Amino acid sequence: MNKIGKYEFDSLEQAESKINALGTSTDEDGNTYPTHSHCVVKLGYIVLEQGEYNEEGEETKAPVLSDKYHLDVLWKGLEPIDAEAEVLSYIEPNDWADNRIGIDGNGVHSFMGLDYQLYKF
Amino acid sequence: MGKGIVKLGEGNWAVKDGNLLAAKETNGRFKNAEFTVDRGTRASYVGRDGLIKESNLQDVNLVNNGDFSELGSELVTNGDFSTDSDWTLENGAVINNGSVNIIGVGSRFKQDVLTVGKTYKLDYQVVSTNGESFRFQDGVTAFADINQAVGYHTYYFEATGVRVQFQALGDINARIDNVSVKEVDPNDYWTLGTGWEIIDGIAVADGSISGNNYLISTGTDSVVGKTYKVVFTVSDYVAGNVRVRAGQFASDNVNANGTYTQYQVSSSTETVRVQGSSSFEGKIDNISVQEVKIDTPRIDFTDNTDGHLLLEPQSTNLVTYSQQFGGATDYFNNYNQASEVTNNNLAPDGTNTATQIVSTGDGKLQTSSYISLPANTTYTLSFFAKNVDATEVKSRILANGGSGGSNLTSVSYVSQINTSTWTRITHTFTTNSTSQAYILYLSNALNSGGNIQLWGAQLEALPYATSYMPTNGSTVTRDAETCTGAGETADFNSEEGVLYAEIAALANDGTTRRISLSDGSTSNRVSLELDETSNIIKAFISSGGVSQILQYTASDLTQYNKIAIKYKVNDFALWLGGVERDTDTFGSVPIGLNTLEFAQGSGSQKFYGKCKSIRVYKEALSDTDLQNLTS
């Protein structure tokens, strides 16, 4: 089962640590690559309020950024918590659920052709 | 040349159940070997007709007779009373003049053709009547509410007996003609719970539904985890809620007339069912449930008529409105010395969504605010453009540098576009060494009075443009693809053979991309690599973890190249373009080759690029054969 989760972390470093814990390996040329198949999208410190600029392009009001680092993840091939349950339910690995947030709609980012409200945990 | 070939492409593409089929020759006969394509999202490609399409619905509908209109064959014989036969006539009924005449109390005609418990559609014509009453009955139940006026009438009923019978009640003199009886839903595609009927080609709930009295399709089960597009129409709504469930228990209820489209992810294996609340009173029709098969392989026809398998990495379109321009919240929202002429022109996807702009000076279509982009990062801005009558137009990236800003890059594209076809313009740029804001222009320096059409803007953090990702209010990500797992041990020869591919890289982008014949690991493999160093191609032949590595620097791996790796004990060669490019005369062959995949053997280091053809031979070909194969 594929599921979409939206997450926030205290910092980029915390987010990357969590991502790397999903698994990486290194090839014979020294290139590091992920060994998991999940689709991780780094949204960063998302803009909560747009900045303003004058006609000369000078910033007159700085954009307001979230103080949290945001990720969207399309989890692929999750196994149900209880395969015998009438309605199957799922959860992310490695305690990712601790950083999960819920939103209305799709938010500032979506996965092509997938409605977050249909695929959320 | 060669025997026991496994091959893919070469203009012959086949997809089965969403997987890509390679053809394998076994004992002189061809059969299919499936590649498993995996991609978590939809993706677009250019179809054989030149239009942009999205990986989409599977044709299979889980529901049969979703419009409830299916009727069985005619059950009545001589329903037009053309002869005096087939009907049992009693108490004065007679057939003459091409109809049946019922005269006097109890006069009747009948045939026994029904099955108890089935639902039927009765059609008949009252040709004339003196106004006295008659009734229709099935041998057990009398249906006195049928229409008795002169004219053509239809009546639906559930049979409690086997008889089709019209019978006079009063002192009648009436003529009946054109009697027809057909079974409704003759293939039992629907099971009707209490309170549901199929009447006149529509499922009707009368408000007496209780508990789990569903209208249940007997079609195909939904599959857990799959997404389904559910479409249905509600009419003559009176009260209550109704929903169509495709394995999703919490699908949305509706409570008004209209045609509804829902996407549901199945969480249970079950056939489609219509669930009304106990008070639902209304009609439901035209139910369609189709799987949204998002990870179908993409055979793209962008630059050739034979097509190529397109495999791409994960990417995000950062433009939040890719097809609409000029509105306050649109990404490209500022017409500066330009205006929109129309926004309903024929677009590259066949829809009427392309925008035509005219220059009233410098002809700019741009982001109105500065877009913050991180330092030292390469982006590609792409969009589709078509000329109308312009003599100059540029794409531009403007860095925020104080008064008026300064150009990061500006590229004229008027020479690339024409008036008859759409051209995808790509503009790759690298941001400055400090974090800065930029204005992006799809159009700039458009000659005054000049017109162009634009559609499908995309900004990606990649040094090249990938397939188009439409957006409508948010950024959108396409998942990376994998194409793995074709073949089995019998299809390949570990002792000798050739791995051949005609492929093109998407770009020299510093990544490693591999196609491998392996035992499922990197320890035993024949692996073709487009190296992270530009235009370097490598061949890895690994046996028990010990690798022979052949290497060649091609002129341009972003163009199609025909490449072959020959492997045999102490005889390894890398061929490209009809020439043997590198050899090794020492080494062992892999053990247990059993799978072909667009990756390095263990599923990682995926191949992203374009592939016109793959061939695996079970024997080491001669130099002449390899020269011919790769020329």
C-alpha cells in the first residue's frame, strides 16, 4: 500500500538524519545512493507569507518562513499493521509518525495524480 | 545471428496489466517476459499521435451493466399477434386483425415464460378500449396498476409466478398488441438488497433500505491499495445519503442530484456496492469503476516514430500554475507591456488551454514577485511555445540586483518555434553563489505587436527538462521509475553471451545509470553503465564479486548509441557504433544470471534515460555480428 505523509522537523539536519536512516549504500565508485524506494520531497522552510518587492526589485517586506523544516513522503509498499483486520491500517517505519502533521487539502505540494486526502495515514 | 534472444522494443512495444513485455525466444518460439515497472505517481509522455498524455486509467471496469440498461432476449412468442398461435386464449379472447381482443369479464390471454424472482420489463400497446378495467398478472400476483389507456406502455415487475397474462376485470372490449417481456439485468450483474429495484434502466431506492441492504455488483473485486476512479449519477433525489464503494469503507456520501467523480483507494477486497442510508430515496445510474493505473510504462514518441521506453528520476515542477497565466495567484502572473489575447487555444495535450499573448512593448510574461532560489543550484525552466507572427522573443532569468536587477541569462528562442507545431523550450541556468531572488520570464523582448502562444511551464532543480508535470495550485512531484525483473535462468547463458542496448542518456548529469543482466546482486552481473563522468561508458562483468571493467569515452551519450558487451571466459569486449572500443582477455564469467533490469543488479543505480532496444544473446557473437549489431 502506498501512503502520503507530511512531516515537519526542527531543522534540515534532523530531517536528513531521518531520511538517511531509511537506508543508503555506496557503489564501487564511491557514490552514495538510497536503498529504499520511498519518494522523499524536501519542501524546506516553506513560505507562510510571501515577501513584497518594489518595482526596482528591492525587498520591501521579507517573506515569512516556517521555523520548521518540511518534508512530503510518498511511502511505497507499506505492509498493514494487522493483515487480518477488516479495514487495513498502516504506519511509517522508524517512528516517522512522531513528526507527521495533518492538513486540509493538498497543501503547497502534491504528488502527481495523487490526492493527499485519499492517501494520507 | 545468435540464438535464444531476449529482446525489448525495436518499435514493437507491448504492455500487459501495466507491465512491459519483452519477447524471449525459447526453442525457436517467442513468448513474453515481463518487466515490472514501478512508479508511485502518474507521469506524462508523448503519445504516438504527438499529444502529451498521462499514465492513466486501466480500461477494465469493475462494474458490469453499470447503466442498468442490459435486457435479456425476448421471452414472448408472437407478441405482435401476427398469427393466431402461441398464446392460450380463454373466456372469449381472440386473435385477429394483428392484435388480441379481450371481450367480457374474465376474458384473458397468456404464456408461461417467466422465472420466479427475476425482474422483467413488460412493454405493451393498448390499441383500443371501451374504458372497462383489465390487469396484468404473473400467475400469482396481480399487477392492477398497469396503464390501461390507449397507447404504448412499459411496466417493471419482479415475478412471483411464471405467467404473462392479461385479464379483463370488467365488461371490457379492448385490443392489446405488441406485448414484449424481457429480463432486466439478465446476467445477474447486480444483487438487489431490500429497497432496491432496477426500473427503466436505472437503479431505484424507495426509502425502505435498512441495514446492509446494498445494491451489490457481482463484477470484479477491488484490490487493496489500488486507486479507482468512481463515477455515478444520482437523479430524482428525495432524501438520505448514498455512496458507491470501491473497497473504501469511508467513501464520500452524496445527497443531491448530479454526476459525481470520486477517487477511492481500496482498503478491502470486495465487489463494488452502492450503499444508501436507511432513508435514501432516489435513483442511481451510470456507475463506472476503473482502476487508475498510475505506474504504467511510458513509451514515448517525442523524437522518433518507433517509440522509446522513457525512464526518469524523481522531479518536482516548482511552477504552481503551469497552464494558466496572468491571474493574481498564478505563478507567471504579470503581463508587462503585453496582454493576453486568448487562453483557449489548442494545446500540446489536445485541450484548448494554451494562451496567446501579444506584445505592447517588450512583451513580458513574468513572475511578478522575486522567487527565492538557493545558491549554486542548477535549474531548468521549460515551456511549450508556438509562433503566431513574432520576429523576436526571449526567455530570461533576472537576478535581484537592485535597480532593475541584472540578467542571469537571457535566451532568444524565436528561431526554435514555428507557426504549425509546438516546441518545448528549455532554459537551463545556475543560480549565483549567494542565495538570491529571481524573476523568471517565459516571454521577454517580444517584438511590439508580435504574438506567440505559451503552455505548460515547468521549473525543475535538474540540468535538463523531464516530462511535463501539470500543476494547478501547488508544486507537483513525479516519482522515480524502476523497470526490473524480466526473464529467468533459462533465458540467459552465464557462460557466454551479449548484452546489447540502444540507449540515450537524459543528460550528462553526474549520476550513475546502469542496465544489468545479473543474479539479483552485483556479485554476478553483466552491467552497462552510463558513468557519472560525462560521456563515459563502462562495462562491468562480475564473477563472485570480482569485476572486469571495460571503459570508453563516447562523443555524446545524450544521443542514441548502440552498445554491446560480449562476455566469455577470458574474452570480454565493449562495442559501440560498430567499433570494438575496449577488451579484456582475462577473467571469469558470472554465475547464475537470471534477471534483466534497468538497474545495477541489486535494484539500485537505476537507469534513467531513453531506450529504443535491448537484446540479450545466449552466445558470444562474432566480431562481424557485433559490428553489424552496433552500427
